[in-house]
Amino acid sequence: MRILYASERPPYPIFLGGAARAAHMLLVRMAAMPDVACAAVGSRDYAVSPWRIPDTDDHATLGIRSVDPAHDTFDCGYPIRLLPDFYRTLAAEIERTRPDLVWSQLEGALPVLQTAHRLGVTGLCYVHDAEFDPEEMRAIAALDCHLITSSEFLAEKVYRATGRRAEVVYPPAELFFDTPGDPEGRVAMINPHPVKGLDTFLEIARRLPAVNFLLQESWKLNSPALTALKARLAELPNVRFAHRVSDMRSVYRQTRLLIAPSRWEEGFGMVALEAQSCGIPVIASRRGGLPEAVDDGGLLIDDYLNVDAWVAAIDSVLSNTEHYRAFAKRARKHAASDTFAPDALARRLYTIAQSPPKRPGWLTQTASAVRRRARDWPLFGRLFRRLDS
């Protein structure tokens, strides 16, 4: 089987966000299976957010086996290429290699999958983002491709938008069972962006001056955002900011507690599982797929915009040693569940890819058609738009 991962956003190892890392971990495992060939392509001209080619010193950590700078090609256990004039050259790449499956995700997924569909190749859309455009998702579902989501929460949201049931494949996290957190270390937040709860984090740190915090970059911050953040941190001597790293073990070794005060609906929450594999309890917003990622290996905050609730939860975990140890033990047990084993997740995705896409039955199609027509009615349209959002 030949699988082509195609994304306008450059793939791993250029982007190191959760969705890119999850795709890489699945691809590298499937590429090692008998009779499976995987490849990945992305746009060389992508300009939505900053990116850079990994430094040579990071190649070993990132699993980069070789680089061909002249052709923008990497080998990470499967070939990865950056294509100029992306959609034109993508069509040529599909015609040249004739993959059995084209997998896409995040922005640009619709035109990628439309290109595959036009060329007679089965598509697969892996939905990581709960903020998807319902109309775009319905257009993707109409292409008769596989629909995969990163959580049960997202599967239900996709069903409400499209009338199609998606398969759930949890994104494989990097599990660091050999890297214990530091029970005397810092309270960490990863990815300092407003939608991730940056303002909540900064106010928590202001109210807990005796607690040491770590603010770890993940999505690369541009210069204006970095300058603005450092100005705000100048008033918080108990917060240390750290630039993006290729090896997250260096972050978890100094972490005693991870907080994820996200304001948006997270598709899943890979950092929660990563931290839990190190025996680090997690406190997170009860938003999106985060409850599935955290489970009983931490606490969930219902009133996630209420800083008082966060301060009380952090104090309840850090002020009681036995309480902390119990959370740490449950965190590690949760991360070790077979549900999240990367090899099992890769086998599940491969099995889905080998099967024909699931098509909705007659009753579901009829109900979905009625629902689409009802969206044009003023009263029902407002109701359905609220449900889809």
C-alpha cells in the first residue's frame, strides 16, 4: 500500500506541533510495516505562520536520517519533500506516484482531497481541530473519503456537521516513561498563545508569587508576539520562558505539574499524555477532547475562565504530598493504557486505510439532507449553526 501525506502546511520535522508530530509517529510506524510505502509533501511557499528548516544539531533528536537541501527533501524513515507551487505540483506528484491513499489534515485539506478525488485516489481527512468550518467539512465528507478524528468529542462534532460517523484514532503522543518529572520542579504551561489560555496562566502566576512557573514555546512565536510576551513577563520574576526545543524530555524533567488552561475546544491534548507518562499530574480546562486526554490523571476545570478555580486546584495538588503522589501514579497509569499505545494506533489507522470509506446509510443521508435544508429556515438555521460551532 502506498500512502501519501499531503498538507499545505509543511509537515514534520519542519512543524513540530501536536498534529504534525502525531502524523509523523503514525507514518514512521506504517512505513516500517511490510508492503507499505509512505511519503509526505508540503508547501515550500507556506506563509500562514513562521517556520524554519531544523538545525543540524537537532537532526538526531528529530529522527532526521538525511537531508538533501538542493531538493528540499528529508528522510525521517520515509521521504518528506517541500513542493513549490504546491497544488499544481501536488497533482503531478499524485499522477507520478499513484498512491492508494492521500491523507490530509488542517488548513488546505479540502483542496488536497479534491485533487486526490479528481485523480481517482481515495482520500483520508484526519480532523484535529474543533474550530473547523462546517461548510468545508461537509464538502470534504461529500468526497467519499475516510473521516478520522483525534477524539470522541470531535467525532460527535463532525457527525453533527456532516451526518457521517468518523473513526476515532487518538493521536500518538511521545511517551517518556523513562523520564520522571521533578516533584520539586516548576508548574509548566506549553504553547503561550491566547487561545491556549496565556492570559489565564499569567494571572495565575501573578497570584502565586511563591510558585515557580515555566512557559514553554511550542508554536514558533514571531518577533512582535515574542517582544510583547517578554514585556509582560518582566513583571513576573517567578516565570521562566523557554524557546521551542526539539526534545520535550528536557521540559518534563523540570516539571512538577502541567496546566492547560485552554480557552478553545482542543481536539485532544497530546501534551497531557506526554506529561502523564513522566508521572506529572495535569490540570486542564474541561474543553473539547482534553477530558479524554487527562481522564483521572489530573483535574479538569469546568469554570476555566475563573482564575480563582485554577489557583485553588493548583494549591490542592501542590500542598498535599500524598495527594500529589496519588495523582502522579494515576497519571502514569493512564498514559500507559493500551488505548494510547503508538504501535496500536498506527495499526488501527492502517486497517481503516485498507478498507473502503464508511458511507452513511439511507436513513442517515435523508436526515442529513433534511438538516441541510432546515439550515435555510431562519429559526432552525440559527439552532443548527449553534450546534455546529
